[in-house]
Amino acid sequence: MTAPTAPRARDGRAPDVFTPDGWVPMRCHADSEEVDFAIVGAGAGGATLAARLAEKGFSVVCFDAGPYWRPLDDFVSDERASEMLYWTDPRITGGDDPIALAGNNCGKGVGGSTVHFSMISLRWRPEWFKARTKLGYGVDWPVTYEQMESYYAQAEQALSVSGPVKYPWGPPRGPYPYRPHEVNAPGLILARGAEKLGVKWCAVPLATVSAPRGKSPPCVYRGWCHYGCSTNAKQSALVVWATRAVAAGAEIRDMAMVGQVETNTDGTRVTGVRFQREGEWRVQKARNVVVAGYAIETPRLLLNSATSRHPDGLANSSGCVGAYLTTHAGPGVWATFDEDIRWNKGPPNMAVTEHWNYTDEGKDFHGGYAFMSQGPLAREWGQTLAGRGLWGAELQREMAKYNHTAGFVPVAEVEPRACNTVTLADEVDPYGLKIPKLSFSYSDNDRRLQAHSKRFMGQMLEAAGGYDLWDNDDTSHLMGTCRMGDDPKTSVVNADGRSWDIPNLWVCDGSLFATTGAVNPSLTIQALALRIADRIEALARRGEL
Amino acid sequence: MTERYPDYDILDKWSSVSFDDKTRAVLTQRLHAVPGRRFFTQTEWDLLEALSSRLAPTPERGGSIPITPWIDKELFEGDTEGFRIEGMPPTLEAWRKGLAAIEAEAKAAYVRPFAELDSETQDIFLKRIQKGEVDPALWRGMDAKRFFGDILLKGVVGVYYAHPQAQSEMGFGGPASPRGYVRIGLNEHDPWEAREVRADGKPRRSGKTQR
Ligand SMILES: Cc1cc2nc3c(=O)[nH]c(=O)nc-3n(C[C@H](O)[C@H](O)[C@H](O)COP(=O)(O)OP(=O)(O)OC[C@H]3O[C@@H](n4cnc5c(N)ncnc54)[C@H](O)[C@@H]3O)c2cc1C
Ligand code: SF4
């Protein structure tokens, strides 16, 4: 199947994600109508905020550069054809440790990267929000775990997270809304290894349902989650938040690429967004603009919106827009097993240990890492082995062991550093917009942390009966390029996602992360969006918007 | 190599509930609508054919799995990953430059085009390119190791393992929608999965799990 070539959400209706060829009514706004909120990006941050603001009665238009998917019509069991889900506009990636982009971390379309994400839904360790004060490294966030806790619970409910009755790490959180999934074979390898080494493990809390929920059927363990869930078991931002947003009266404008945030002549307020849809540039008027395009497109848009009043880009008096780019390191360790694993079955990551997130002793580094069992499909695995330098007969021999391979990959904390950046390159894309350029290098601490994780994961694979171990290097999520903070000199936005420089310009996505923590970010992004929605409502009530 | 899954063919599931119509449509294209040459020159095309016959595995069940036509299509349609490592040319340009450089390296070393070398020499030569042991002048500023690993090899392997035959040989489950799997634990199989045969020709028995 190929991606839609024309917008679907228009003329008073949006695609119904639950019905082949189906539609739901959608309230639409004229460009000239000044809406309360224009939101750029309908992913984990943007779609969540759109839904909550619309539910609170604000008028909202949420833009996404990609299509409004109908999983039942669009998503196929084919890795190559699913590349339509990824952000593949031109980008340059550099530094000592260039980060691979596209399918590795960036989605395009309503639902954003959660359309092809792995559904791991973990809370932060409470101390990470105050890492500098409580753990002596990184920086403090302007919010505390106590402020986030109820929003984590709200996000878990909204996604019907399927997880254990008692999660073994961190503060108590009651049973997850849905019962845990049966752990698959690669997860049982992790469990066995963990028990041999005497560390705790558990079934991963996943945003795919273990029992029917509304129009979502339970997960059928098909294992194609990275390529879009064709059954709608996955509780992506597309299935959950976009649906709620449209039902509550928000407009989601698909295949609409925002090129600039517009400002008034003295540069004190933003007035709307300039966007391209079907080849035509238009301007949507708005009282507030929220940028939620993820950690590359968000700073890129703010930088591309520079004016004579804001020559370094909007909201950038701190110089932090595009700085402190972080990722999670994800080095893998892999092993062969005599038993049949068949790791294509089930969601890719079904067992986890957060041992090294909650243990501070015995470390020669700051920070932590969690790691999970894995489940790459055929083509992805072939390319991973090619990345190891294998080809021809050697590659074939190794691929033949596919059903007998298992491995672990951590979500490993990376230090925020000003030298890691997203900037604009001197080259334009087909929209005529300057393309982003990343520069990323690991610190010594980052390298020590990863070396520790490789050693530990290797021990655990061996303890579980694995042999012929080997390892590789990779990364996953992107964060940090418009960080939140308490100080306008060292951060882009405050705890509400509101920019220090322009009071009606906001950020609500993964770029808010001042530090990375060491669990997958989407639950925290959604919890932040839920909190920001409540804060906006409170500020509006006080006349402070 | 003796086949581990000799009686397994993903395409046998074509009419089953493991396949849906949209996946059938994609695979029908892959199997029956192999595109012609539009991006590469004939010389580039022939060279890539010779390269991929060494880089990709040899199909155990005979026949060949088309690779060059699909890479040509991706490049012709600009359907690439979009990002590039700093210092590397844009993807389309990188392919042309890299193929030209490989041919120039072969001619410099053996006075013959790559395609005319015997397969053993080809493999030795390719290992050298893979390690970046090249004459930088012939690469006109492009990093040979990156071209070999991130573009050429990744591209070839990405096409090869998108083919149902390649996936059948490795015992991969293949398409799985609307039906997924029921038995997902260690040594557990659903009837619609590949049956593995041991080196001695006997079917593998589902052993007891250790757990
Ligand atoms: C393979 C993979 C697996 C993952 N697994 C997990 C997991 O298991 N658990 C987890 O927590 N996280 C996971 N993640 C990460 C998670 O998906 C992201 O961190 C999260 O979606 C980021 O949210 P966001 O709102 O910042 O951006 P996104 O969700 O990426 O949304 C951004 C949206 O903005 C749109 N956009 C950008 N710029 C513009 C513009 N100028 N105009 C219009 N639209 C624009 C994009 O098209 C996109 O749809 C995974 C990611 C990947 C790629
Ligand atoms: S394994 Fe579950 S969540 Fe993943 S694609 Fe299949 S049904 Fe969807």
C-alpha cells in the first residue's frame, strides 16, 4: 500500500481509524478564524494536548505534515512498504557519533512516532526529575515526580496500559489498568537470565490492550508493531488521542507542513502559523501556537521562524533552541540459543529489568539504564547483521539462526550537553525550508555507561544459556532541544511548556526533556501534555493566557 | 548449506488468515511487477548486479531474487531514508559516485571491470573496500567505508530480505494479519509456522523449556 497523496481530513470529516474507508464528523476552521490554539504536530505530545484542550472547550487546529492514517486500510505486514510511516525528508546527521534517523526514531503522520513505536509505557524514577539535587548529575527539571504522578496515572488509564499487578521498582502505582500480556520466548530468556543473576524482572507495561477495549481488539501477538498495528490493539496517539481530539471538536489538519510560526511586527506575540497543504502556502490565525514536532522539527521550526526581532529564531534568547540534543543509547548484545525462540512473535519488548535504574552502587558512571528483550523482523535483522559487516555466505549462515537468536537492548541515559545540537543547514528541502543538521557525540560518561550495560547484558544472556555473543551500537529516542527549566537564561520554556520570550508560544513534546532518564519517553511526554493542558486551563481561568 | 526449513514457504499461507488483501497487493507487486531500469545507466546497473550477487546470499532454493531493479526504483522515485551522514553526498549522488569508484578501484587493481573478476577475487576485493583500504582520489571525497556499509550493503540486504523466498529460507513467520500467533513461549509453535528440520533430517522436537 502506498501513503495517501492528498489530505483526508477536510470538509467537515476525518478518517475513522476503526472502520475501513470510514469517516467521523470533524469541526473545521477557516484560516482567517483566530483559533485558541494552533498545534504543530499530532504525535505523542501534540495529539494529547489537542484532545485535552478541545475537551476543555478551547478551539484547536492541530497540524501534521503526514497523513491521517486508517490502520485497517493502510498498514501492511511488509517492512519495506511500511517505510511510508517514517519522516524521510532530507536531513544531515553528524558529530563523532552520528544518530541514524528515519525509522529509527521519527514518524510522520497523525499519531507521530507512536504509530510505529514499541508501546513500552514506563514512568520515570522519581529522583530523575531532580537529578542534580538528588543524584548529583545532570540538571533538575522544573517539575517534580509528585506533580507528575497523577498525570502518569491519567495517561496509563487513557492508554489502558497492560501491565503487572505490582510493578517491582519505584513508588507504588496500583495495578495497571489491564492485565499483563503473556511474556513471549525472548522475554522468558530475559526472565531466566535475571533470575540466575538475582535481579528483578517483569512483564513490560505496554500500550497495547490485553483484552478488548472500545473498538480496539486485544493484541494478537503478530509482532509487526514497528510497522504500524493493523488491528488497532496498539493504543497509539493516532488511535487514542487523535480520536478523542476530533470527537471533542478539534480539527486535525493532515498533510499540512508548517514552515513558520508568525509573529506580530514588534515580535512580542505569535499570531498564527504559515503552512503548506496541497502545494499552497496559507496562514492559520491563532491566539496561541504550540510546537510539538519532536526534537528535530521543533527546534528547526523555531529557528526557521527567525525575524529581525528574533534573529536567532523564536524563543531563543537563551541560545538553547536546538542545543542539548540527547538520545537514548541502545547498544545491543545478542546470542544464539539451542531452544526455539522465534522472536518475531508478540510485541518486540515483553520483559524488562530496571535494576540499574534503581541501583546506585557499583557504577563507574552517572545515570542508569533499563533493558528489554527484543524482536526484530527479517529485513531489520538482515540489515543489523549487515551493519556488523556480514555479507554473502556469512550473512546467510547467521540469518539461518534467526529463530534461535535472542538479545537485549537498553534504554541508556545520555548526558545533556550544549555541544550536541540541531541547527539549520545551508540547503533547502522541497518546501523551500532550510533542512536540519544534527551534531551528536557521546561523552566519556555515556561511553562508560554503555560499556557497563554491554557487560551486564552479556552476563545475563550467558546465564540464560546463550552462546556466541556479539554486540553492536545503536540509539533510539530523541530529546532535549527546547528544554524546560526554572531559569530563562538556561532553558527555552517553563514548567508549563510556555516560552520565556513570547508568552503565547508553547512547546509540548520530547524536546522539553532537560535530562533523558533511562526509560522510553512517550508516557512522560503524554503526562507532560496532560499537565500542560491543565495548567493552560488554570491560566486561562485567571486571565493569564 | 542444508536447509533448516525445507518444506516451509510463506506463500503457502497466501489464502490464509495470516494474509490480508493489502499485504497481498504489496507482495503481488514485489513478485510480479519487477521494475525496469530508470535511474541507473546500463553500466551502473550491470555493476550493481555483479556486486549484489556477491553481497546478498545465494538463494538456497535456486532462482534469483531481483535486487538491482528495486534499488533503481527507490532511487528513481526518491524513496530513500532521506537523512545522510555529514560529509556524504545526497543519497542519489552517493550511489553514482560509489559505483564509479568501485569500478575504478577494480580497474586500478586488476585492470579489469569488477564483473569480469572471478568470484574469489571479487570477495577479496570487496573486503578491502569494506575496510576502507582504497585510493581516496578515486572516491572524490566520499568515505568508502560508509558507502559500502551504510548505502550499498544496507540497500542490497534490505531488498533481499524483503523477498518472501529469502524469508521462507530462514524460517521467518512472514505476514501476520489479521491472524497473529497464539503459542509464543519457548519452543512453542503454531501450526502455521515453519517446521525446522535438524541436520540429521529429523524434525526438531519441541524440547522441554528450562524454565
Ligand atoms: C521504532 C520506535 C520505537 C519506539 N518505542 C517506544 C516505546 O516503546 N515507548 C516509548 O515511550 N517511546 C517509544 N518510542 C519513542 C516515541 O515514539 C517518541 O518519543 C514520541 O512519539 C515522541 O513524541 P513527540 O510528540 O515528541 O513527537 P512525535 O510523536 O514524533 O510527533 C511529531 C509529529 O509532528 C509532525 N511534524 C513535525 N514537524 C512538523 C511541521 N513542521 N508541520 C507539521 N507537522 C510536523 C510529524 O509529522 C509527527 O507526526 C519509539 C520510537 C520509535 C521510532
Ligand atoms: S503485536 Fe499486538 S500491538 Fe503489535 S502489531 Fe500485533 S496486534 Fe498490534
